Amino acid sequence: MLDSGSTAHQKWRKAAAYRLIERKNLESAARLHATSASELDSLKACGFADKAFQLANGFDAPSEIPARSSFRQRLQVSGSAPLITYLGRIHPTKRLDLLCTAFGRLLTRCPEAHLVIAGPDDEQFCRKIQPLFQPLAEAVTWTGELGPEDKWALLHDSTVFVMCSDSESFGVSVVEAMAAGVPVVVTRTCPWQEVENVGCGFWVEQTPAAIAEVLEWIVCNPSAAAEMGSLGRGLAHRQYGWNAIAAAMIGRYCETLSGVKAD
């Protein structure tokens, strides 16, 4: 709520809520949990550096690996066709307009590509954004919100995952995509420089041209993309599994109760 991307949406309502309600809540908290470096910076900028700490969210791994191509079969998309996946809310801040333009560019080079947009309709935004995709309708599937089994089936069948939001506090769908071994494309408006550092995808400018360029690279370089996916899978399970996250959070609670902070 404190980052510029979030506050820009319904700006005056959020500003009033912060002044009247949320500021007091933050001031009365013993510690403040930030899920990303950018979220931590926002808390520090508001004067809470002494009580804020950073710890990522974890993800719920599937109990079993979905059968390959199960989701593609439902979509009637061939196993060789590039499957581009967006997983998240359908909301103005997610900038699906940028994804639409980027995917349109990709189609001119890879006409067999297919885009899946999966997630709940927030604020009835679907009816506003779907007409923009109409020229690409035959290559785009809107699934609505998916349950856990369908979500993991989609991710395991995906060629690449895309997130191009104006802002994200964390973005657990990035971790889920990495856990499924999928290369990820995330714009620099989201707190995922780690993707670039580890080499499990691309962290690019928030423009259709930049997004389209790396989508095409991933599609055209399957061996390198597979290596990216492998690096992402290792990162997700090593760093974002609940056992590691829970142990770190228990440590923070112990610090708070003892009055001795580790940082």
C-alpha cells in the first residue's frame, strides 16, 4: 500500500486510509514485515526503519507433479507451441495492456504462440481490458481463477511466465512459476532483480518492446530456457520453501519477544 505504484490507484482513498487508520497501526506494531526490498524501502521512507525487516513469502508446492501436456490438451494447444502464461488478478495495476502489445509482437514472429491469462476478475476489469485483446482472440485464453491443481498443471505446461505490473509487494506467482521450472519475465517495476542475478529469467524495462524481445529469445532458445527453468526451480525450493521461511520468521518472533534484534 505504501509504494508509489499502489498509492497511484485510488490515490485519495488510500491517502486518507493511511492518515486515519494505517499509520496508527504501523506505529503500534512491534515489528513490520516486508516481503521484498522495495517494500522494506517504503517502510523506511515512512519512518519505520527501526522496526521493519525483510522476509519473503513462501509457496505451497503441489503434492504431486501434474502430467505433462494435461493443460495444453484442454486448450487444444500443441506440445510444441510456445505457451505464454500470466497468473494473477485481472486489475489495472497488472498492466495487461502492455502484455497485449508485447504478445501481439511475438505473434508476428511466432504465429503458433498462445497466451493464457489466468486469475480472478478484480473490480470487473475484464470487461474493460478484454476488448484490447480482441484482435488476438484466437491465440488468447482467459481461464478465470484456477484451483491449485489446474494452476500447477498450467505452469508445468508453460514455456514462459510474464509479470509486468506497475508494482508488486512480492509476487508469489513468480516463485510458483520458478518452482515449476518455467523461465520468468518480470519488469523492473516489480521487486525481482534476483531473477536477473540468478539467471532464471529476465528483469526488463516495463515496455512492450522489452517484454516482447525477451519472450522471443526464450521461445527461440529452448536449451537456454530449460537451463533458466532449472536455475529457477532450485532457487524456489531452496529459498522460498515454507520450512526455510518459517524458521526465519520464528527467529524474528524470538528477537521481538527478547527485545534483542539481529539487525
